[in-house]
Amino acid sequence: AEVEPKRRRVLLKLSGEVFGGGKLGVDPDTVRGIAKQIAATVGQVEVAIVVGGGNFFRGAELSQSGMDRSRADYMGMLGTVMNCLALQDFLEQAGVDTRVQSAITMGQVAEAYIPRRAIRHMEKGRVVIFGAGAGLPYFSTDTVAAQRALEVHADVVLMAKNGVDGVYTADPKKDPAAEKLDSLTYDDAMRRNIRVMDQTAFSLCKDNKLAMVVFGMEGEGNVSRAILGEKIGTFVSA
Ligand code: UDP
């Protein structure tokens, strides 16, 4: 029997900002658009997605207003699950088979996070959406994206950003001389103290030699292009 060539497998990180279209909550038209872009790649690439929750709550911000940090972080994690369900709905409407896996058990709305099952779903052509972060306070979904990418053996982690289209030599919003980089190493990123990603995510990728693409959501078809492996944004490697 013919052996099927192994498909590329990617882990896409979508931050909460992406879902809200800049506002609190979920903007259906925005999510529908992203779902269509993901749907356009199905069958060619295996896709898993880690979803952020900053459009609902960020634990660090709530704790600054006096909440207990861990409880606030759990609120943040629960927010990510709402984004997962929105994305799942629009993906299914676009004809894509999906599964949501949550790091916090909630059997009515999502499977539990079971990495081997996630891999099996992807092999069958399903898109797996990971919610509730790591299930652990004091973590960010960027770090979880790196961790999940490693655990499901993704070839690359794709970090979708709002308002910036890659890694710059300085913060482009503050420094007009900032230049976009086509590629850099994790050592460079950490030495330059680059803020586009959290340092834990960088160091996890570095230590395990996982490649990363940082790219902007703005621009026609950017999510599809990143998933399909087109040169886009900034390539970060060990
Ligand atoms: N969070 C957490 N542990 C995790 C992932 C997320 O405690 O493993 C919480 C944390 O409070 C965070 C919030 O969930 O602020 C939303 O996630 P994040 O800020 O990473 O979302 P994004 O910035 O990507 O929208």
C-alpha cells in the first residue's frame, strides 16, 4: 500500500484581541472571516489552534484592581473557552470538522485536553481548538501555544498579532526608526528584550528548537498564508 506523505502540522495562536475586533466580547463577522481563512487550508495542512482571552479578562489586570490573582486568571481562562466556542461554530459553518479541548474539565462544552487524541483528530482532518490555556494561573496563552505545539509535534508555531505585522528592532508604535526583521534567533529576541511575545514562550521554543512565525492579522488572507507556509511576518528560530 502507498504510504501517504506526512502533512505539515501547525499550531496557530489567536489572541483574544482577534476575536473582539478591538472591543469586549466576540465580534461574529471578524470570527467568521478568520474561520473562512482557516477552512481554506483544511486538507492541506493539519491545524491546531490555541485561543487567547484578552477580549474578556486578563488576570494581571484584574488583580491590579484588587482581585486575587489566581481567581482572576481562572476568569481569564474561562474567557478563552467562549472564544473557542465562537471559533468552533464559524468553522463548522464553513464545513470544517472541529473539536474543542479544554484544559479545565467542562464535559458539556468541550473534550478534556488529551494530546494523543488531539493528534488523532488532526490526522483525520479535524481542526483542534485548545481552550482554557494550560489550566494554570500565572501562565499566558502565548506560552501555552508553545507548549501545545511541542506536545502535539507541530512543525511550527504561528503567532497571529493585531496591530503589528512581525518583529521589529524596537516598538514601532514608539520608535519611528524601528525596522521589521525578516528573521531572527530566540537569543536575539531575548537579548533585545522584544516584547511582542512573552519571554517564557520564547525560551520554551528556543530550548526545544521549535520554529515560530510572528505575523499580523491585518492583510487579506494572512491567516491562510501563514498556515500554508508562505513567507510572511518574521521567522524566529533557535
Ligand atoms: N491564563 C492563565 N493561564 C493560562 C492561560 C491564560 O491564567 O494558561 C489567563 C490569564 O489571566 C490571561 C488570560 O487567561 O491574562 C487570557 O489569556 P491571554 O492574556 O494569554 O490572552 P491573549 O492576550 O492572547 O488574548
